[in-house]
Amino acid sequence: MSKQRKIQKIIFCILAVILVIVFYEAIGIYTAYKKQPKVSSETKTAVQEEIKNWNQISENPERATIIEENNEALLQRIRLIQNAREEIILSTFAFHSDESGKLIMGALLEAANRGIKVRILADGFESWTAMEWNPYFYALSSNENIEVKIYNQANPLTPWKMMGRMHDKYLIADGSIYILGGRNTYNYFLGDFEKYKNYDRDVLVICENPQKENSVSQLLDYFENIWKQDDCAYFHEDKKLADKASVKKAALRMEEEYKEYAAEYKERIFDSDYTDETFETEKITLVSNPIHTGAKEPVVWYTLGELMKNAKERVKIHTPYIICNEMMYNTWADVAKNVSEFSVMTNSAANNGNPFGSADYAVNRDKIVDTGIDIWEYEGGFSYHGKSILIDDNLSVIGSFNMDMRSAYLDTELMLVIRSSEINKQLEEGMMTYEKMSRQVLEDGTYNNPYHVEPIALTKKKQIKIFLVQHLLGWVRFLF
């Protein structure tokens, strides 16, 4: 056999192995997640009972405020960490060691070094590339007061679990104050370090009497249930890692950068009084998906749908992506029949930072219009990532849930339902800031442009991406 023939045979064998692996992964993922569970009668009954309770005033009211700006989102996180006295819990889908990530880690290290217990939970898919072999994260995990766990570590040998992701994003301090929303822990969402960013939204909640039933106790129970389940495993807990030169260097750098930031913003960071910044609420309720790694019953989607159907006058949705199945379209059609003012704002195909979201929206926009909902396309230049719902003049819903099948059936998700006219006004103001950079889609496909918005051009590169996603991956749109 000639040398050239041998090389061709080796290449053929390598390609054959790659194809077998790809086929194995694709079949495992497809068969595990293709069937989308229906809402059980038990869930329907529980949700209807819960909706009745939402009209009641809590015996243990909490205070809250919305965080709109990325710089403020970073500062408020560090403020919570700095003022913690007993325990800090951070749960995040994505955690990177960029500028904002290192500042958060530096604050966590500083807290741990003064004796605060720190627990961190991150999703197992993002951690593959962002946390493994990274001395900054080893500096955290090797600290004696810090525990780091990974939810459902991505494993190519078990593709039937691969798509079950933890999409929650929250930070809790001392079991009495927390931030929850849609922001991941890196530069796109926190601070102002890069040319590219994502706009998002959080809510900060304070409970003055955490011993009684309230949203912070609901969130703590939720965290503990995920933390102790078998699909969560410790991330490099060997304390000897702290002795490695690269880890020592990383820890020192984080400490220095955090000290500089803390010195610059010390007047706000060390201020533990939130009274003047927050509003008293009547009730806050946590809504969550199942936490296992398989295809999930769409609890959050059903709950939000029932909540919207009960609106008296208006429902306003903000979501970065819309990727729906027939059940989801039908929910919106039912809301449109019951509510006179029903709208959604999402990124235009050109403005969307997610090629899957862009492609699916471009194909299925007419189906969305046919539900009776008014569509506003955001053209702000940076991709909008906020997930919020405004209902009438007293209910606000904020969290991590996108209006897509991934959030409905695959991911863990959290949304806060807040009953407060002040928070409702605050949310509406924030929403309108973005809607004034949007165009309304009309039934015939043309646009109403009351704010004289210049649309983002759909580049050739993006057109190619959309085309490829539509024609090569449209059959697995439920995974996007």
C-alpha cells in the first residue's frame, strides 16, 4: 500500500469516527428532548390556586427595586457581597473571568477571607469552556470558605442529558436580600468594559423579616433543592490548588482589582441601607420550572399564560427571542382574545445577537402576528436580553425566562411575580426606553414607525447565518 493510500485511509477512519460520534450525540439529544411534556392536571390545579393568592397582600411584605443599567447591576452585586455578614449564594448560567467576572470573584474572595461562607452554582455547559483549566476559578474553589458546584456537567457520553441546562441567575446575601434577573456573570451584562453588550434587567429584593414565608425563603428552598441533587457535582475542591503559582497569581490579581474598584465606589458599596432606593411591595412570588435534567413540564410558561389571561386591560412582554410551538402560540391567542392591549417587544432579525433566534423569528413572524399580539421590533444596535412582563398597573414579572421552547421545556428558569404599583411604573418606564427604539409590525408585514427609528441593516454575513440555521437546523428548533 502506497504512503498516499495509507494517509487517505487514516483520514477516512478519522472522518468515520467523527461521523459516528456526531450521529450518537444527535440521536441521544433528539430522542431525549423531542417529546415535550404536557401540563399535568396537578400543575393546573396548583397554579389556579396560586393565582388566587396573588390577589392577597403578604403578611410579610418585602421591598424591591428594578436594576436597568449594566454598570448599576455590577455595583449592586458587589454591594451585596461586601455587606454580607454570614453567607453568600451565587447561581449563574455563565461565569467568565473577564473584567466584571474578576471583580465579582475578587469580592467573593474578600468576603471568604473575612469568614463569610460562599456557595457558587454554575451551569455545566458554559463551565466547560469558561471555568475549566482557569486559575481564577481554582482560586475560588480552593478557598476554605468557598464551595463551587456545577449543574449537569456536560458529558458527551450521556447526550440524553446534554440539553438540560440551569438558566437561573441570582445572588443572595445573608438569606435576606437578593438580586434576580436575566444577567449572566460577565462583561456583556455587567459593567461597561467592551464595545459589545447585552441590555438586560434585574430586580433587587429585601426582606426585613426573613424568618417568615416570603420570596427569599422560596428562593433559598429552591437553591437548596438544586444544590443537593445528584446532577450537581463539586468543581475542583482540592484545597492544595491554592498553592499553585498560577492560582496564587490569579488570586492576587483579583484582590488588587477589587480593591481598586471598591476604593472608587466605596460610598455606595459600603452603604447597607436600601430604604430610599426601594419600594414596599404587596406580594412577591417565585415561579420556577422543574429542576431535573430531562425534558420538563412547562410550568413557568403555563403559569405566566394563566396570569396574563387574567389581566383586565393590558399585557406587555419583553423577550430577546420568540421560538414557539403550537401550544405556545395558542396561549398567546387566548390572551389576545381576553386582553385588549397585548404586545411583545423582541429583537429584529438584524438586531438579534442569537442566530437561532434571528432565523426562527424571520421564518415564523407571521405565525406570531396571527395570534393577535402586537409585535414591536427592537432596533437599538445592541441585542436586547431582558425578560419581563407588565400586567395592568400593579403586576410585574421579571426573571430569566425567554419566550422560547428552550426556556419552556429544557432549562431551569425563575421568574418573580411582583405585586406593586410602584414597581409596575418603574418597569413600564424601563420598557418604554427600549420600545422608543422599536418599530411596530403590521398585519401585512409593513411597519408603523411612530418613533422614527432607523432599522438595523441585515448584513450579508447575518443573512448567510440565518439561511444556514433555517435550512440545516430548523428540524431541531426546539433546542434553541
